[in-house]
Amino acid sequence: MKEIHKAYKVRLYPNQEQETLLRKQIGCNRFVYNQMLALCKRRFKKGLKTLSAFDLMKLLPKGKEKYLWLKEVDSDALQGSAKDLGVAYQNFFNSVSGKRKGPKLAPPVFKKRENGGSFRINNKRRVSLKNNTLTVGKHKSIRFRGTSPPKQCPPRAISVSLEPTGFWFASILVLEKIKPLRKTGIDVGIDPGLKTLATLVASDGRKGKFNPECRDTIKDLTARIDRLQMWRSKKSRGSFRYKKLSKEIAKLWYRIRCVRSNMIHNFTKKVIAGFDRIHHEDTSTKNMSTKGGKYKTGLNRSILNAALTQIKTHLVYKASWYQKQVVLVNPRNTSKTCNDCGSIFKGLTLSMRKWKCVDCGATHDRDLNAARNILAMGYLTA
């Protein structure tokens, strides 16, 4: 069995007293973060060395003497804010110098009250679960609902967050042993798309298309968001009606996120359980939706709603958990290449769902043909 770090996200239901203390904790964390960020900016303008995470944490005792109300909240969570700022600056400097791979990062910015907030306690001795209640430092016996970790896996760290919807959540980190899934001896090629979310062709001859009905639900919810955003644009920013509409919009985005997450988890779980090797296109939503650093027009919303990169990410990490294998294939010409003779049909457009090969005369469904090519190319890549 493989031992992994796994997070369980549950929704919290604090009473009025608990919620007051939680909001106070988030406010103090935001205050500490912003004060330390302002200090770092002043030092940077003077040409002084930026403080490390450890140096920032050493400033907390003096801060508590100056602002006595900081003693009312949990000190471990305040240290987490100082550490987060230190790590953010370190990542920024590594990104600028080229030590950190990936896109260039911007310097840390001040936190806003409107975005909710969060805090984290990493001391496993100060976090616990008991009878569907959660204890995080000074915050005792908060009721929660959701899938909790197994009893033999005590929590090692807990992050509490407040979303713009007004809902409270906790992410519980545990160290858990995962049993590998049984081997099936079957491989599959997966072609992700927009019209059909995923087209599958298995090595045993089976084929199918995955196009869940919840995509219509996401489309309807997105249309409602557009309508509410239009109404909100006519309100005065910061007014009661503006805030009310903003909360309704946030709740609709939350529903979309839940629907999409449930769809992706169910699909990837079935794929991992049913196949040993998964050959998948190495898709990038960012590359598909941008050109020259700017967002494209046209299919952009459909590309982002499909969450193609998120599906790929779920397959990769679940395969590592359950001892399966994911092979990422270059997406170049997977739809245009004839699976029978290997010739490339350069005249293929997005509107053509079926096409006929000019060399061998074979007729292809573009998605099934791409899935077959991905399956074959996966064996060459691995």
C-alpha cells in the first residue's frame, strides 16, 4: 500500500459565538499579513534586505504588545500568515531570477476583506476530530458535514476558509494508506473535446463518448450569472443591493464549481478503475484560450468550462495513488491523421465531425479517430 498526504474538505456550521471568533481570527491574520507586507515594501524602497519567514515570525511578540487584541486569537495561525508572506516573497524572487520554473510570479499584494479569508494550523497536537465536530486551536467543537477522514488517520493540519458565499469550509490534511486497484489488462486512449467532453477507445475494442448532462446545468447557471452581473453593473458599488447581487453571483459560481468537480471526480474514478494504462492528450487550457498572452474570442468560454486540464490533472494524481499509468501524448494532428493509412488531412475544420481520407478512402468520426491515434501514439511515447 502507498502512503500519501490526502485532504478532506468539509463544510463547517459554527454557532454565532464560534463564527465571531473565526471572523476575528481571519481579520487578525489579514491584519498581520498586511502589516508585515507594508514593512517589507518599506524596507525594499530603502534598499534593505527582505525579511525571511523566520524573521517575520520573530516580530509577532512585539506586535502583540502593541496590539493587545491579537492575543485573543490563535498564535499558531498568526505564525502561518507570517510564513505565507515569507514563502510568497521567496517564490517571487526565485521566479524573477529563473530558479523557479513556470510563468513569472507577481510580488505579494495586500489582502482584502471582500475576498473572505483563511487561516491554517499545522500543529497536529492542536487539531482534532470527534463526533462530527472539529477543534482547531482555540476554536473548539465546530460542527461539520461531509466525508471525514478514516479514524485511523488523525489530522496533521487543518485550514479553515470563509468564501464570498458566506459558507465556512475546512480542509483536513491526513496521512493515509491507499490500496492499489486490481489490474484489468486493458488500455484506453482518451480524446478530450468541447462538443463531446471525452471520447474513449479501449485496447479490447470498446469505444464510447462521455458527454454528461450536467454540462447543460453549467450552461444554464452561467447564463443566470451573466444576467445578474448585468443587473449589478447598474448598482452603486458598495451599496446594499450591489452586495446582495454579489453574494447571489458567488453562490451560483459555487454551484458550478460543485457540479463540475463532481463530474470530473466521477469520470476520472471510473477511468482509473477500468483501465491500467490511460493515454491522454497533453492538453493545456491556457494555450488553447490565449494567444500572445491575450485571451482569444469565440470558443473561449466553452474551453474554460470544459476544464480539460483539470481532468488531465485528476487522472495523473489518481493514477499515482492506485498504481496505474498515465501517458501524455502530443495533441498535434491527432484528429487530422488517418488511423488506417497515416496520411494527414490538412483541410479538416472544427465544424467537420466526420471526414473521408483522400488517400485510402476511409470515413472517420473525428473524435473516435483521434482517440485511436492517441491510443497508438501512447505506446510509442511510453
